[in-house]
Amino acid sequence: MSLRDLRGRTAIVGVGTAGCGEAHGMSDLEILSQAAKAAVEDAGLAMKDMDGLCTANLNSAMWPLNVVECLGIRPKFVDGTNIGGAAFVAHQLPAMLALNAGLCDAVLVCYGSTQRTATFGRKERTAARNILDPNPFEGPYQPFNPPSSYALIAARHMYQYGTTRRHLAEVAVAARKWAQLNPEAFSRDPLDIDTVLKARMISDPFSAYDCCLVTDGAAAYVMTRADRAKDLKKKPVLILSNATAAWHRSVSGMRDLTVTPSKESGERAFAAAGLGPKDIDVVQIYDAFSINTILALEDLGFCGKGEGGPFVENGAIAPGGKLPVNTNGGGLSCVHPNMYGAFATIEAVRQLRGECGERQVKGAKTAVVNGNGGTAASSQSTSVLATAGAL
Amino acid sequence: MQTNEQGGAEARYQAALNEGRFSIQRCNDCHKHVFYPRVVCPHCGGASLAWVEPKGTGTVYSTTTVRRKPEAGGDYDVSLIDLDEGVRMMSRVEGVPPAEVKIGMRVRAKVVDNKGAGLVVFAAEEAK
């Protein structure tokens, strides 16, 4: 079996989010449960129908066990792979294989984090991880990660290709303009390029607005075989392909800071889908930092290497621009609870269903989702999605 | 492969640094240099990695100034350095303000004491 054989044979049939922004007093598992329930109901299924599970969490090494116990499910297929925030896109390929091999009938992909409001939040987790999972060859230099690693990537891109802080700011402003059309987005105040440029610096060349939000949030979606999807509640969104590339852990292990694993995952995903960037109506890129959007547009082939800065100029990826990118507001302005991959996937599904209200991309039939994981564009996973009518 | 009482590659690297010596590895099979230290060559899969002393010179591949409040110590540099042997490492460039560390700058390694442990940092060649 090749990746191409799986084209269009699996569908996303239910999506749900919960606790986005601030979920005071709630736990990771509680908002995950709410999102899972919403996704299952959106599909017209019941929790007991979930006989496959993909999930991961930054605080818990055996997180799938927490989830099966809490939801009361007994999955026949479990994938707890954690390659960072790309995981919830990368979970698709193993799930596609399991579903089409007949090992299970419905896979629940789910995530939840209350990093913003939890007592044991981001700061405490970082300190604990430095003990449990140290990086002895970077730690002593105190990079403020993840911002510093992506800042090193951005600085090199600027040096090699003439990319500017203004180009980076265009990405942040475009994300904000989409967020202003999305009632569920966390940051919706007006934002302009000068404000981004003059904001408090974090790790050069990034100001605070070049960095993703720190929010709570949970997301879940349900996958089934395409033949079964036809009989469910909502219009299915077909997965034409999914491919993942994992290249390194740390920024010092990244060979060329201007080329990300999306170059590989994108090529494989587009080849299996039988589509190219020109065929794509809407793009969801995991924008942990403003540079991520520029790199992904280049590495997925929406523009040439080094042309990402000029590509995003003059509102080109904002509402009304030439390419709709991160239509929910992305990790920069909508939601970012540590790991964002499932949220990017869900926004693509909502666009292809036509459920996006004011921010709806009219007639969207195809979408690409590009997950990003790790502290240095370490792993990335690309999916090509389409409506049934687009095939 | 080093699995004896002298410790693994990481332990031996740090032990040398603690005595003020900066060492990297070179694969006896494919002859490429390796950093960080490990027990299997990431280039060819070989398990015979020898310790060599690098020239100590290199070039800044990328750099960022991490912003920190003055009362916490102020801004500091984090850079990626390409050693002339062809390996890359994270470090910092000392002796010039963080904002003056530039990509392409030639730098030289030195071993300093970091809370009782040896640590490789770099100084700008021009600033010697």
C-alpha cells in the first residue's frame, strides 16, 4: 500500500473545541473531555463508538491512559506519539492506516491544556522539563525557548534573503485581521505594523507580537472511513493525504535554518494528494512565531525559497488578500495552548464545511494544514483536505 | 564505544571541559567531525568516534539577543557557531554588546567556568 492508495479514503466527520482562552479552575483533562464530547456529537456519534484514540500532552508521559480512563473508552488503536504541536496533524496517517485496515471504525484525536490559568502552568512545566528532559548542549546558554530558537531561524532567514521585521509584522497583522472576524479568537484588538515593530522585544528579531499567544484550550476531531462518513450528521471532509517529517530536536541540530521539515512533508503530501499549492483554496499553518508562516509558505511551494517576506506584503495573506492563511487568527491571535496542531486542522474542516461566518472563504473546496512541532521547527506534518465534491 | 569507567561520550566531554579542554569527535569510519558528542556517528552509523581538539575558530551562523530585565542581569547573546571543522554548536559571544554580535563574525572558543563546570564560549576575533 502506498500513501496514494489512501487518498480520500478517510474523512474528518466531527470537530469540537472547549475552554479556549481562559478556562479558570478547569484541568487539561476536563476541557479535553468537553472538546471530545463536542466533536463526537458533531459527528452524530456516541463516545462509546470511539474505538481509536490519538492524544498527547506535555505534562504526562502516558497521557492516552489518562484519557481512556476519563472518557470511559476501550480503544483498539492507540497512538500517543508526541512530536510537539505537529502531533495532532501527524496522528492522521497512523489513524488512516488503522481505519482502512479495519482495525477500528472511529478515531478520536484530542488535546487539551490549561497552561495559561493552571497553578502548575507554563513556568513550572518548563522548570520541570529542564530536569526531566535536559539539553546539556544548549541549556547552559539559556536560550529563552521556544522564542530564541525561532528567533535564530528568523535572523538567519533575514541575513540570507533580506527578509525584514516588517515582513514578519505583516504576518502578525494578517493573523489579527482574521481574528477580528472570528468571535472565538482570543486577541481581537486592532493591530498595525508599527505597533508590532515598536512592541517589547523578546528575543531579536521578535517582539511580543511575533510570538504566539499563551492560552488555554482543547480541541478534538473524529476520523472515520470515507464510506462510513457519508451516513453521518455533517458533510465529511476528506483527507487526501498526510505526511510527516521529523528532522531534529534542537535548533543547533538543524542543518539549514532557512529550510524546514515542511519541505519534505509538503512534497510527499502534495504528491499523494495529486494536487499542488495552486490548487489550494485555504491554508492553515501552525504559526508558533511569525517566521513560521513565511517558512511554510516557501517550503510548501506557495512561493520560492527566500520569497516569503515579499509574498506576505501588503496584506496578501490577510482577509481580502491573494491567499487566505490562518483564517481563525492562528496561534498568533486565535488560540495557542502549547500545542496547536488540532486547532489548525479544525479550522480547515470548518472552512471546507462552510461554517465560518464572516471569515468564510467563499467556495473553499481544498485546504492544506501544516503542523509544526518542537522548539525549532523540529517536526512538521502536512495534510491536504478536500470536500467530497472536489474529488 | 566508550562505556567504561571513564563514562559515556557526554560525561567525557564535560570532564575534559571541567579541566579546561574543549574537545569534539571525529568518526574513524567516515572521517567527519561530530558535535555534540555521542556514541554512534550520525553521518555513517559507525561506532568508533575519536576525540580531537578543534582549532577553536569559527563563524557566527545565527544570533539573537535575549531580552532580560536589567535587575535580572540584562540582555544577553545566544548564538549558533559553525566551527571550522564543520560542526555547529550553540554558545554565546562575549566581549562585545549582544547587539553587536553579527552573522558571519569570526570568533574563537575559550573555556570558562559556569557554576563549577567548564563551558565553551566565544570571543570575537577582532576584539582580542
